[in-house]
Amino acid sequence: MKYEGLIFRPPSEAESLILQVTVGCSYNRCTFCSAYREKSFRIKSFEEIKEDIDEISSYGQGIKKIFLADGDALIISQRDLLRILDYLRTRLKGLDRVGVYANAKDILRKDLEDLRALKDGGLGIIYLGLESGDPTVLKRIKKNATQEELIRAGRKVKESGILLSVTVILGIGGVEGSRAHAEQTGKVLSEMDPDYVGALSLMIVPGTPIEREIETGKLVLPSPFGLIQELETLIGNCHFSRCFFASNHASNYLPLRIQMPEGKEEALKRIREVLRRKDPDLLRPEFLRAL
Ligand code: SF4
């Protein structure tokens, strides 16, 4: 497999085989993200991808899940994506699901019918970074999408029948914007009604523009219990028909796995108890936190 640079994948794709179909992120300007800063974006040629798929198929037919890297593989033209999915199905008979990262613009560029065709071709899940539902935060972190575009993108994925997994970042609104960030993010998530939500806590990567905001005091990060208060407000504002909500990412102080809606009240009770006791021993220790 010819991987270029560091490869990232969602935690839930840990057992998937990673097929790199693009290099980097076509946008690459979110202020908190350093994942693809060193890479010049390009879409790999079908010939390159085909060679990797041929190699994968030589590993045997036990591969069930494939994740298409890097940052926003949905940017690939409809014709070429269908060609990749088609070739994957031809070579890997046991393949159950293909996943991709996508941004709101990639999703909105596709018609509903295009997304349905991708689903029929094997695309089973789209991971969308929302980060925040608060328009002020979205602008400040240069998310390249408005609140309204993000909601439309999320709903479109749901309507296509492809599973939708959405990532949000606790702390990204700072102390001052914490409440609005949590409330607005809960509201936007509820309107999307995703299948999965993954909550991360902001960790500052050296060299990113957001690090400068912190150094200059423009952004003040909430304390660990401030982040947990944010989680409580966020969950309280989430109203889903059926969603698995996880804050078990290594960056979080309080790992939770909640099946919503039935597990919501129990989770809120637990969070409120942690907030009442304010005992640091109830939190994941700082040295165990990671991106
Ligand atoms: S967060 Fe996503 S869209 Fe933004 S720069 Fe990073 S990979 Fe690209």
C-alpha cells in the first residue's frame, strides 16, 4: 500500500483497512486542525488506487470494512467515486461497508440521487466534522460552512440512507462562548438527527492558528469541569430519534457511551453528580489524554 504522509481515521474505523484515495484535505484551513498541514492536496489517479485495491485483495477475502482516506474523499467526482466503489466490490467479495470523511461543501455539491447511488455502490457511512453549531464559533475557526449549510448537509446524508456520524469539539467556544457553543451545537445536532455523535475535547496542536489565539488571550480554554458542564448542556440540548453518542475519545475527561434517547437522563444524572462533587479523581488523568 502506498500511503503518503500520516494517515488519520475515525476511532470507529479501527478495524477497517485504510485505502488512501486523496492526499491531504482540499480545504486545509480550519484553525484548530493540523492533520494535513504538511500535505499538498491531490486526488490519486484511478491507476494508483487500483494497484492498492489489487494488493488489498491479495490479503484474502476477510476484509469487511474499508475507510477511504484522507481528509475529504467525497470531493472526488461522482464518476470516479463510483468507479472506485465498483472496483472494491469486484475485488473484495466480503466487503460490507466503505466509509469516508466529508465536509459540508462536498456533501452539498452532490445531488440526493448521487448520494443514493454511492450508497448503492457500497458507501455506508459519512463522517462529518461539525465542531460547533454556533455561527460565531464556525466563523472564528474558519470552518468553511455556515450553520445552515451544515444542517442541510447532515440532513441530506440522512435522507440518502447513508449512516451519518458527526464530530463536535468541546471547549472550542472558549470560556466566554461555552454556553452558546453547547446550546447551538445541541440544536444543530438535533436538526441533523445523526446516527452517531463523537464529542472530542479541544487539544491544542503547536503551530496551529488557534494556538496563537490562546497565546494572545483571545481565546481562553474552559477548565476540565468547565468542559464537563459544556457536555451537560450539549447533551441536554440534544433530541434524537436514535443516536449513539460517545465522549469516550482519548481527549475527553469524562468518557461516556450513551444510546439516545433512552440513555440520556441516566447520562445527565451521572454528569451532574460529577459536577456536584468536583472531584478530579473522577476524571481521566491529564497524562492519559491524547488526540
Ligand atoms: S478539520 Fe477537516 S476540513 Fe478542516 S482542515 Fe482539518 S481535515 Fe480539513
